[in-house]
Amino acid sequence: MCARHRTSSVTLALTVLVGALGCDRPNSTTIDRSAATKTQREITIGVLAPKSGFMSGHGNSIEMGARIAEAELNARGGINNAPVKVVTLDTTSEPSGAADRARELIQRFHVQLLIGTGTSASTLAVIPISTAARVPFIYSLDGECKTCTPGAPQRTSRYVWGSGFTERMAIRPMLQYLEGRFQKPSKRFRVYFIGGDYVYPRTTNAYARQVAEELGFVVVGNEYSDTSTRDYTPVIRRILTANPDLLIVTNPGASGVTFMRQALQLGLNGKVAISGFATFDQEAVDAMGSASEGVYCVNRYSNELQNAENTAFVATFRKSYPDKPLLPGPTAAGGAYGAILIAARAFEKAGSTDPDSFHASMQGLAMNLPQGHVVVDPANNIFQQPMYIMQIRAQKYHVVTDLGIQRHPDLEACSVQ
Amino acid sequence: MKVALSMVLGAVAVSLVGLFADDYLVEIVGMALLFGLFAASVDFSWGRTGVLTLGAALYFGIGAYFVAFGQRSGWDFFGSVCAGTVTSLAVAVIIGITALRVRASTIQFGLMTLVASLSAQQLAVSLYNVAGGSNGISGISKPILRVHRYVLDLGIGSRYFFLVNAIAFVGLAILRWLASGHFGRLSLCVRENDERVAAFGYDPKMVKLTSTMITAAVSSIAGALFVPFSGIAEPGLFAIRPNMLVLVWVAMGGQGTLVGPFVTAMLLQIVQFELGSQFEDVYLLLVGLVFVVSVRLSGGGGLAAVVARSWRHRIVPTL
Amino acid sequence: MNFWVATTLDAVTAIAVLALLSVGLYITYGLLRVINMAHGEMLTLGAYTVARLCKAGWPFAVAALAAGVLVGIFGALIERTVIRPLHARQDLSTLLATWGVGLVVTEGIRLVFGPSGEFVDAPLRGVLMLGAIPYPVFNVCLVATSALVLLAVFYLLAATPVGITVRATMENPRLATLRGINIVNVYRWGFAGGAALTGLAGALLAPISAVTPTMGVEYATLAFMVVIVGGLSVRPAANARHCFTVLRGSFVLAPFVAGATLVGGSRSVLNSLIGITPATLGMLGLVLLALFLRPNGLLGGK
């Protein structure tokens, strides 16, 4: 009897607590809403930054870039004379976290624009939410830029943009450049592909392989290892046996670092030219140390770029965050900054925050950003932008060659249905 | 009678959230309810029968994946929930028979379920054609129920939340009802001394197996209902963290009380959603610290025990 | 021919690495019956210590030993503050509390050293050519160290008075107390020793892995698998059947060596036969099969 009595009082306590929480909320949000209507037009930009978890370095960079953009926009009077407010929430680097935070930003903070996320998995989780709420969303990192419409994978979304470079923009010129540089005389160019065994490396490498075959290369190897792999010696030995001219590594994160550390042990670096996708970002390179020496990668941004926008951006960054050594992710801070600036331009062109006018003014919008001249491709919502081949020396990126402005060839189909 | 009344009261109270709170809070409380049900179901086998399931997220995840996969392939919502539950039951039976066939230690059984959960995570990443690989299956919306000619779109308003609310409290009530009946007393006996239970002519293995199956089924249903809220089923559902978190909820809520873990899971989940983004980079550090300290300070049942120590002997039914 | 030589080499390396990884976990469990969920984080601590010390100019070997000592001290601290007060409880509080400790360590490392990760260059770089098969010299070191550590633990447990005390405590703490053994001391040193070995393992693995705040998780998962497959229970029956201390000592070690062989060996062999991902799934399948056949572990007794 007593037991039951207690249970009901526990439940009662729960009732009161949850009830209090529930009753408290609508009041406070109505206050928020009325406050928002009073100041009339504060433009709120939601930033989904993976500030904890395995992408946390990128997350912090994304936030810093966004803060610089916020300060700069407000210093010149905001967007359409409305002050700009940036709200950053932590996605914990997980897709479910990104989805929850996207809902929070939309439903609680009533943001007019979403920026960020660190991985394509997170992006895919956010796309349906932002589309359903008709809130424009700009993916600010590189990689797969999924800009399709949920439910219609072959149609370009009205609410999603990809501001980073995609591998498809870069693969052909990159392979051509490396062939020109490392082909042995009177022999066909030999390429070996390795990658993590999941969606991104597989699709990226599949496309690269297709291009390589079109260019007449010989693909001497193509293999994928699951992310829990800790011993890459057999893989490296197979690569040594196949003796390629070029090795493409698509093992983002820790597995790429492990691979490169073990490749160094077996002396792979001296024998084969190495390049890859999403594997050689600054965080990975920091952890690879000497194992990253001489690796080629393709990128849209380096803090060394010489143009007025970048000089100003780097100067502001140094001033705002003097204790941060450099831009931690190669493109995270610059990417978030650029995405917000171009969105601000689109809002100004539209004269309102209406998502459909925003979409109209984003079509074909051109602007100079720190990474150079950027044009929003109306066909696929992906930013056309200059690309560079960089070589890593002493863990720093050095621009080797400028590939010029590159365009993403078609719409990247989504797995969102 | 009082139990039923308190459940109805609880459900009605939480329903207020669906009526008055903003959309975001409704979703949060909805998810929290399901975590509560999940915790209660784990408590049913761990706290009541003494069968430790370290990998309970396996069942939660299976339920979640089935609904996500089902929606993508155009299955009926109810059908996918059932399919997930049946699969979870099958997995639970296989693991249960394996580990309980001979007298494996509690910990050994627990670790096996954890290995199974981590294997499922690997499998979900590897099967990218079926399970979407590391991206998971995203874009899951609230289901539309079709019975005969009647169509009910749960995506409108807080309808789905009310459904979940009802199911969570009915689920909790059923667990409590099972726990207070003959089977519940039997499972308590098994927890205390399974050899003596065997001497009375019962098969303790069957009691443990049944208990595990109840956990599997209820966890799977909670996972299945969770996906339309979160919108995504991903391999992380099977990872170590969710597996540990649910144990944390049970330990903090007070083992064997069912309601304790339910409430604890709910409240902690709500707190995490509400405050998590304010502490950001130190959030996990705080979780770890609070956790160590609360386990360390309490006398055996976590935070709840600190509060409830005085009447613990009454809420934990003993023989 | 070459193929099988290479495969055997890889299998031996994998087994050695796994044995080194899990010996600390095994000692902690076998002795204290504590499932140390912070095992992975202790590996991470070891790796970070060696990375930092090497950066400060210490020689690798010295830095690795220092990492072992440091993590050992950390282990002793955890034992004193978290485990000992909870140990009397026959529930899972130690498991849950050590999970919390692990979370704090990971996040602490991330806050202090940043999320990027560190690197250590191996003291020995170079390739040994066995016929046509290249084998990194550093791996030879790893295998040798692993064998050495296992032998030392084996010797300590099997042939010294310390070993007898420890084994007595493992098998029956109450009886050990009655015999005048200070089991609190045994627990303290046992946990510290397990932690030290784990720290050393982390340090030794640092040159060939990604040293990041979350590096421990993957390795810890493998270590847990090794210990589960090998079997957790120290066989009381060993008392009766084997009158030689040496044999009894080997029963303390054999389970997780067997586990490492199954986990690491099967994965390596399958890897060269059918590719890495199927090999991982095959290994998991084998683990589950082994558990189906022998739920208490390969050598865990029925």
C-alpha cells in the first residue's frame, strides 16, 4: 500500500515539474516574439557548429568566422537596416544533434537563415527540417554539397545551398595536374584508390575513378576499410606491390591519420605521390605530423591567398582572436564568414527575409569573398569558386597552382527521399 | 487502482505540454517520454530480474531503423513498428538462449549484449544500401495512419505527441502491472536467489529470458516512436554512449522502481535539451563530473537514492 | 607462400598489440571485478603523455615508461577516490562511475590540448625486408615489448610471493583477508599496475595511430572484446587440478591471450582473404559464435 502511495506522489511531483516547465514556456516565448516584433526586424542567423565531438575544431572555427561576419555586418548598419544576431548552437558532431539543434534554431530562435554543420550526414539530417520550415540553409564546409529537394532527389532545392567546393569540381583538374607532374615517361599513369568504407569515400572515389578512366589512367587498386580498422599494414603492403604513381586517400578523420602514420613506417611517402579528399584538413595534418609531408590536396581557401577580401578577413581574424594560432580548419572560419556575407547580400537584394525572394536573389549572385570571386550557380545552388592545388610542407598548406574558377557539373543526388 | 490513476494523471499533466508549449518543447518532451519508457523497460530486466543488459540501445536502435527504413520503402507505420519489435524479440531470444543456456555470469551476459550492440553499429555503417551507412536514414516525418478509409495525419499539430504520450504511460503502466503481478514477484525472487526459485519448480532461465524479451519489445517500440521526432535513424543509436546513458538513468532513478528511471530519464533529457547548448564545449565534461560525483555520493541507487533513501525500502518491493 | 608469411606476420602483430592493449583491463577485472570503462581513456592519456614528452625532447623509450608511471599514478588516484568507496556495492556503480571518469578525461584532454590531436615519431623508422615482404622495424619492437610485458606479468603472477598474494585475492578476497593479506593494498597496486600497463600500451601505439582525444574508444572496444571472448572468470578449479604454481599463473594469463588470438588473428587472416570490412564483420561473427559455444569465454569454463 505504502509503495503505491509513494509512486503516485512521485508521479505527482513529475506532473507538477513538467507542468511547470510546460506552462512556463509559452509565456516566455510569447514575450520573445512580441519583443521581436517591437524591434521589428532583427535578422537572426542560426549557426550549426559542431563544437564538441570529433569535429570540434571545425565547430569553433565556424563560430569564429560567423562572429566576425556578424560584427562586420552590424558595423555597417546590419542587413536592410536591421541588426544582425548570430546564434550558435552545438551539434555535438552527430547528425541527430544537428537535427535537434536545427529544430531549436528554427522553432525557438525563429532564425531566418541556417549556416553550418560539419559532415554530410549532419547536412542530410538538417535539409528536410529547413526545407519543411522554409528556412534557407547554406552548408558552409566542403565536401558533398547536397542541394536536392527532399522527396525529389533530382530537383534542386529552393532552400539549400552548398558554399564549399565539391570533389566533382576539383577531381578532373587535380588528376590532370598530378599526371602532368608524376607520370613516368612512355607509361600510362597508375592510380590506387583507398577510402573508408562508408557513403562519402565510396561515392567520391567512384566518381574519381570514373574520371581517371576517362583520362586514360590505369586504376591499379581500389579498396575500402571500415572505420574501426587499426592496422593498415596489409593495405599499405598491397599498395607497395601494385606500385602506383598516385595514391588517392579518402579516409576522413582519425582513420586517415592512422593510415598515414603507418604508411610513414613502411616508407610509402617516398615512393608514391599522395593526394586525397577530406583527409588532409588542418586538424588531421596536425595529428599526422611528418607523415603528411609532401601530400597534395585541393582546396578553395588558404589564409595565404592574396586578395583584398582575404587580407581584410585575416587581419580581422587575428585582431578578434589573437590567441588562436591560425585558422584551425582550412576553410571552416572563412567558409562560414563568406556564407553569411553572401547571404546578407542576397537579403539586401531581396529587400526582405522572405525565403522565396531570398531564393530569387541568390540565383546567379556574384561576390568577392576571401576565397576569391564566387558565383552562386543557379542550376545546382553550389558556389562556383576558384580552386587551388596545395602541397603540405611542414604541416602548412602551400599553394602550388591555381586551377581557376571551377563549376560543379551537375546536381548531386541525395539519399533523402 | 491508484497506479492506474497516477498514470492517467501523469499522462494528462504531460498532455498540457502538447496543448500549451511551443513546438520545440513539445518535441523535446515527446522524445523525453520515449527515453523514459526506454529506461523503465531496461529497469524491468535489470532492476527487477537482475538481468543486466548493457546493450539495450540495440533494441531501441532496431526499432528506430525499422521505422526509418519502413517509411522510406513505403511500409505501413504500424507494420514497421511490429516488424522492428519482432526482430528485437528474435535477437533477444538468440542472445538470451546463448547466454542463459549455461550459467553465464550477469556481467558476461551484459557484455555480450554490448558487443551485439556495437556489432549492429558496424553493420549499420557497412550496409549503406539498406541502412544508409554512416549518414543513416534521415528525413523521417511523422506518420500518416490509414485504417480502412480513415486517414489520420499525425504530422498536424501535436497529434503525434499525444499518441506518444499515451503510449509511454500505457507502456509504463503495463510494466508496473507486470511487475506487481505473479511474474513480477517471481522475477524478484530470481533476482534474489535463482537457485531457490528453481527448487520451487520454476525455471529461472525462462523468467530471465521473458524479462529480457519484455525489455527488448518495449525498448524497440520506444525507438520506433522516437524516429519520427528526431527525423533520423543513425548508427550512433547503437554506440556506447546511449547504452551507458540508459544505465545511468536507471541507476540514478533507483533500480527496480520503474517510475524512478522513467522520471529521471525524462527530466535529465529535458534538462539536456534545454541547457545543453548553453554549456556547449564543457557540457560533456560536466555530465561526466556530475555523474561520477552522484554515483560516488549516493548509497547505491544514484541521485534518486539520495532523495529517496528514507523510503527506499518502501518503493523497492522486497520479499 | 609470401602471402601466408605476410598474413602470419600481420596476425602475430595484431595479437601482440591486442594482448598489450587488454592486459591492463584483464588485471583490473580479474582482480577487482571492476569493468573499467575508462580503459580507453587511460590509453589516450598514455599516448598524449608520450607525445608531449617527446615534443619536449625526451627519448621515446623514457617517455613511454614515464607515460606508464603517470597513468599508473592516475589509476591509483581513481582507485582511491572512485573505486574503493564503491567497491563494496555489488552493483554496477563502478562501471558507471568509471564511464563518467572516462568522459571527464576525454573532454579534459580536448579542452587542454585541443581537438586536433598530436603525433609522435617512432624511435625506429625503417623497413625490414623478409624476402619480398616489407615489415616495419617498429612493429618488431611492438611485438617484442608485448612479449616482454606479458612474460613479466606472467613471472610476477606465477613465481613470486606478490603473485601468490594477488592470485589469492583474485580467487577469494575473504579467505585472503583471513590469511592476513591486506587486500586494500593489493587492490590499490593491482589497479595502479593495470593502469600503468594500459598507459604504456597507449604510449607504444601512439606512433602508429591517430593520437586524438577520442582515440581510446576504438581500442577499448577491441580490448573489451578480447577479455570477453577470452573469458573473465579465473578458474577456481585450477586450484585443484594444477598443483604447480607456474601452471596456475598461466591460467591467469591464458584467457586473454586466447581472446587476442581469436579477435586479432581471425581479423588479420580474413582481411587478407576477403577484404577489411567483411573481415571485421566476420570477426564479430566469430566472436558471437565463440560466445555461443562457450558463453563464459574460450577458457572461462562451463
